[in-house]
Amino acid sequence: MNRRPGLSARLKLTISYAGFLLLTSALLLAVVWVFLLRYVPDNQQGLLGISPNRYLLVRIFGRAAAIALAVLLVFGLVGGWILAGRMLAPLTQIADAARMASNGSLSHRIRMEGRNDEFRELADVFDTMLEQLESHVTEQQRFAANASHELRTPLAISQTLLDVARNDPTRDQDELIERLHTVNTRAIDLTEALLLLSRADRRSFTREPVDLSLIAEEATETLLPLAEQRQITLDVTGGTTQTVGSAALILRMVTNLVQNAIVHNLPAGGTVTVHTESQHDTSVLRVENTGHPLPPELVPILTEPFQRGTERIRTDEHAGVGLGLAIVHSIVRAHDGTLDLTPRPTGGLLVTIRLPGIPQASSRTRERDDLRLEH
């Protein structure tokens, strides 16, 4: 914004301090003046009917008062300027840090010393914001680089297949078309996953009541053929678990979790358990699967984009695009929930998601409203 130049905060504080000091001093001198006039004796009448004592009082006190006010004004201005500078020094540090951040530097920190006060609290909040911004920007840059690499791979394969078809007309065209179809499908899946991830991060969705138990049943029913193909037993337990959010995004979240639990399981005879329950004002979803043991150091990075992890990279049709748990994490975060990944001692993974629930009183009120509408 283009603003007209004005007085600095330091000058305003200086003038305010000096004006307050001058006003206080003037009031004090006025009180002393009234006191002296009241108690100075009127011993005799002088010229023009003025007492000599009071005449001397007017000259001496008036001159002294004028000199005192002048000295206090200078003292107030100088002292106010110095004190205002010391008081505003932390703001200058914060302003310099904000200016550096606006120029693209996010690695610096204020780290203001001294005891806690409003300025130190503001500096600490600003440092925390810079740290979060730096982490977010670094994450976005890494994500952009990984996404570019992942998108470039199918495009490069498509280009190679097209070059082969053009340079070798005798090659089996059906095989080339099938491979192009597979590569193109994978590129489309990756693009859709990126769009879904972006949508979840923006929180651009309508919130409505959602029953996690119904979502869990729908997701497992959809993936039942895949589980039967891999000889995995699916089990859904728990009762009605209400939350508020996007039904489509939450369905995608549960579907990703169940699909991961099926794909990253034992070769045969494994199990996947999906459980929903309400705990006070929290809705809990647990997805637990058998499988190979996971190194503890691998678990924290599983939710990062394009991180499939050791012993989890697959090459079949269900290998995914490396965004399954990243999308889950983004959807959970968009719904103000928490995601916890815990490796099972015997192998496999336990995923626990906690979302804000709907208080029971609100649920009963909504049920009564629905009954009244029906009647």
C-alpha cells in the first residue's frame, strides 16, 4: 500500500513522554504557586496595591518556573528519545527479520534474549512461524521435485515406445499399445492423486456428518475381490462412529489404508482388521494388518510423498504412485485429526486415526429433528 509519510513510532513516543512530563510538571508548579500565594503574608500595600512580598514571589517564582519547564521539556525530549529507542529496539529486530523473510530468506531466527515480555513473546512466535514456513517451503520444493521426476518417468517411457513403433513398423503393435495404455493409466493415476492431495491441503470441501463405520464397510466391500485374490481376510468391527468432514475424502482415506494393508501383507493367509469406535468427543479408526516386520526408522517417513520404503516397493498393478499414505496424512490433517503409525511386533502395521467426533447430545438432537421431519 502507498501511504503518506508520517511520524515514526519513536518520535511519537518521545513527544508523548515529553508532553506528559511537561504537563505533570506544570500542574505541580501550579499547585506550588497556589500554595505560596495562599500562605505568603500580605504585609503591606505597595505600588498599584500589590504586596511587595507577592511581587517578589511573582518575579522569582515565575522566572524559576519558566526555566524549570524549559529544562524539563529538553530533558523529556532527550530522555524520551533514548527510552523510546530502547523500548522499540526489539521491534526493530523483528522488523529486520520480517524484511529478510519478505526477500526470501527463511533460515534466520531472531532468538531475542532477556526475560519474557510482550516483545519476546512476539519474537518467539515469529521464530516459530519462520521455522514452520521454512519447513513447509522445503517440503513443497522436495514434493515438486519428486512429482516432476515421477511424472517424467511415464512420459519418457511413452516417448520411447512411440519411437520404437515409428522406427520398427514390424514390431507387435498390440503389445506396444498395451504398454502405452498401462503407462498412460499410471500417469493419470499419479495426476489424480496429486490433484486430490492439493484439494485436501487447501481444505476446499464441504463438511457434513459422516459415519466412519459405514465408510469402512464401503471401502472393504470395494476391496474384497483384491483381498480374496491375495488370500487376505478382511474383518470390520466396531459401531457407529460419527465425525464431520468430506465423505468423499474420508472414503478415499479409508480405501487407501485398506488397500495398503492388503498389498503390503503376507503372501497368503494374512489378515486386515478395520475397527471404528467413539471415545468421548473423538472418532477413532484403526486399520491393522499382518505382514513383514518394519524397521522403526522407516515408519516416520511413510507419510512423505513418494516414499514407498524399503521392502515395500512393488512392481505389480497395485504398486501405487507413492502417494497413498501422503494422501491419508493430508486428509487427516485437513479434518483436524491425528495419524499414528505403529509397527506391530510380529510384523505389519497398525494405523490409528483420530478425528473430531460429534457430541452425543448433538447426535440425539439431530435424530429427534429427523424424526419430526419424517412425521
